[in-house]
Amino acid sequence: TASSTPATSTSSSPYLQPSTPPHFPSGFALQLNDAISTADLEQQEDTSNGNIVVSSSSIRNDVVIASPASQKSLRTHNPIRAIVDPIMAHSVKCGEVRGDGKDQISLALGDPTAYGNIPPCPVIISAITDALQAPGMAAGYVNAVGTAEARHAIHKYHYPNANNTNLDDGEAKTNIVVTSPDDVIVANGASGALELGLTALLDEDSVLLVPRPGFPLYQVIAESHGARVVHYDLLPNQGWECDLDHIDRIISEEEENAHDVSTKVVRGIVVNNPSNPTGAVYSEEHLMQIVKLAEKWNVPIIADEIYGDLVFGNNV
């Protein structure tokens, strides 16, 4: 929001004006009201590096600083919002407005607590309460990758037999993956984990393989880093399994057409199991087929298993 105070100094910069700035379709404006005391702004260009140097000469309460948006922010776009937002704004009406008294239940967001049907697990509530009340336990900083206790517990849950290296007669040693709690990173939810993992893998013009149909966040994160997303098909007639032949062809074509043969183009294959939106749960046999294909091309698998415990029967 622009200040209404008239400008008292002139400026040729398109990015910073002491009063009403022009419209910046690709930028953003930050208004500082009473948070700082600033002034008639004078600016000069630092010819050594092209930066704008700003100084103040008299006190004023309101100033607008308009800055061009970063390339990463301009590349960040969530396509699902263009579908969901108009529906929520114009189409969703409560039962009282429609006259039938029946409120709609949204199946889009996937929030199990939205309507109070699935409260948090009592064990979780108790553990969090105990942690908050324990002296010094929850009041300070922790390691950025998580506390040692949490990482040990997570590792033990996922690798209960990690210390048992005995091999069956038919099991090859190459199938044994040695892990430790040091390999565990506690993230801010599954979306935060995806952000961390994809940031570690992707460069500009690299390629990420994602399922079609699939969750749009993979594409949002990848494209924000300047990477390309290539969709591989899921097979509706085969329980929405991954089309392994399609994945194989994509990787082959991308690597064959790479400009720099010394750098791997395809940086990862996203596998979402159980699948959003199909609900498919892959068999162990199919998962091993995916692993063998990834080994063939030496491409990491980004395993999004956020719904891993929300399955029926023995579909684990």
C-alpha cells in the first residue's frame, strides 16, 4: 500500500520511491508504518556493483519500498489453486443458503480433523504435554535436523532389525542398506520433507519424474528451482501401478538428449504410495520393480509415503 505523503525528493529508480510507486506486476511492496522512522529518501547507484544505496535525510512515518520479485518466487505457482479457489469462493454454499439444510463435506483438502471426526491420538497429546511441562526440554533450540532422541526413535521404527546383519541364503549382500539415526532428518511435515529433499537434488534445467495423475506439490517445488517436470503414466487397468516402460523411455530420452553428458539430467523419481489421488497401494513386487529400474539408471527415488499408515486390511 502506497503512502499518501507527497514525495519531497526525486528519484529515477524504478524500484524504490518515497511516495506512490508505479504498479509492479512482477514485484511486491512492503509498507513500513511507524515500525521505523525514515524520511525523504535519497538514493544513488553504486556503480561498482549496481546496487541501490538508500539514505534518509528527514523523518517521516510512512514509506513504501517496492522490490522486484526473485526469479524463484516468479517460478513458484500452485496450479491447484486456480481450480479450488473459484469453487470455494462461488460454488460451495451451506445448507441454509441452498435451502435443503445439508452442508457440504469437502473431500478435497484431506484434513481428517476438519469436521471433528478424527481427534488427535491421546498418546501424542500426552507426549507433547509432558514435553512442554518438562523443565528445559521444550524451551530451547535443538539441532536443525531434530533431537537425537527423536531421530533414534524414528530410525528404530523404520529399521527395527538394523543391527541384525545376518543374511538368508538367497539374499544378496548388495540389498543390505546400512543406516543409522544420523541418516534421519526431522522435517516440518511431509511438505517440508519434500522441499528439503528436492532442494538437495535439483538444479536449474534438471529433470524430476512425477506420477500422472499425482499431487501437484512435486511440480510446484521442482519448477520453483528452475527444474523441469516430466510426468510418467500410472496404469488404471493395473491398479494404477507405475508404467515402468514409460519411466524407462523418459530417462533414456532425457539422458540421450542431454547437452552435458558429464552431468546427470534426471535427478529423481517421485513414487507416491499409497497414491494421491488414486488410493492405490503398491505390492512389494511392484515396488521392487521400481527399485530395480532406479538402480539401472542410478536415479534416486523420492518415496512419498505420507499415507502409509492409512490403509485397510493387510495393504501395508
